[in-house]
Amino acid sequence: MKKDLLESKRGEHASNLGGLIASNLAAEAGCKAYIADPVVVDEMDDIARISGHPLFERRSIFHALNQKAIAKMHAAKQNKKYEELNLVVAHLGGGVSVGAHRQGAVVDVNNALDGEGPFSPERAGTLPAMALAQLCFSGEYTLAQVKKMILGEGGLVAHLGTNSFHDVENKVKEGDEKFKKISDAFAYNLAKAIGAMSVVLKGKVDGILITGGIAYNKELMDIVEEYVKSIAPVFIYPGEDEMAALAMNGLAVISGQEQPKIYE
């Protein structure tokens, strides 16, 4: 595992440091170390992996830790087990991931790191394929520049020059039409992704959960809810508490509620 993390086998992301830091701390303390719900948690149905060309297999890379923590917390509030519910969970942060949680497994989700799904504050999301291919071979951009367009300088950054939805919210309140248009487009694309994941669950959805920092924007959440409330009840859980989620998972292993898996 440490070798794969050091080599960024599943992509470059700050979360790759988690397992390495845990290993070092455990060695100093003389105890075991666990990782919990990393971004590459893969429970996808095989059919969900198939894209329109065999060279491009869809991959599961998403905000697994926060999505699953929120889903489990919500289930407890409903006096249910996570494994008893069908949920669509959307995490709204620097990246956006929308997952179909079918009785405890995320059977389909957009690849929130590599350019799939709704656009986000810093990521372009799904782009028109032919236009992207033509841009790549135009001779005007390097591979590094195109990667930046997709991850880091896409989404709100590309459209509005900011990655802060707080700034966007303020501009919308001031009556800025461009900011309002892009904000509405964000809500529209998010709602489309939620609708798509409800189809994965064959319409049997017990709840739509929206979490992450952007979920603090009530006006935006009202727009999204108007789009998707006919599918299932909508629950807004703003913010994220990943430290608590890690602790909760560690406690579940120590108490015997969960069995640790072996990375192979």
C-alpha cells in the first residue's frame, strides 16, 4: 500500500499522504494503523464501469469518507441501518461527487478527480469530447495546461476567476448576472447528476443527501431541491467532519463492529 501511495498509482491527491502519516504515527506509538474509506473505495457495479470505448473504463474516485459518514449518520437519525437504505449522496467541495448508495455500497459514482460529472469550484467535470480532443491537438496547449483546465483551473475558476462559492453567493446577491448564470448552471448540472444516480437505484430512493462546504449556501440548495424533490426527500448536511469520520471508523474496528480488510 505504501509503495502505491508513494507512486500515486490511483492518481495524485493530498489524501495519498494519509496512509503514510498513519504508518509513521503507528510505528512511533507501537500500535496498529488503519485507513478508512479512501477516495479510491471501489464498490461499483461492473456495468457502471463500461464507457463508450473499451480503452476508457470508468473508475471509482470520490469523496468516500464524507459520503459514507453522512450516509451512516443519516441512517442512524432515521432509526435505520445504512445497509437498509437506498440513498443518493452529493458531496460539494473543491470537487463534486454524486454517488448511488444501494444498501451500503456505492454502486455508481462520478470520478470526481479526473474530470467526470458536474463542474465544481476548481474542476471542469464532463466536457464535450470532440471539442476537448481538438483542443488537445491544436498545438496551442501542453498536456500540463490541459490537465490544469480539467483539474485545478476549471469550473468556477475558469468561468469566474474564483474558487469560492462564498464570493459567488455575494456577487449573486449584488445582482451580478454572469455570476448568477454560472451559479444556476452549477445547480442545474448537480441536479442532473442526482437524477442520473436515482435511475441507477431504479427510482427506489429513500433520501437525497447533500453535504460539503457549498451546502451552506441556502439559496443554491433551494434551487437544487426544487429540481430533485420529486425523486425523494432532500436532506442538507452542510460542511464535513472528516476527522470525526476517521475516528468513528477506527472505533468501529476496535469495538468489533467492523472487520478490517487487507490491501492487496
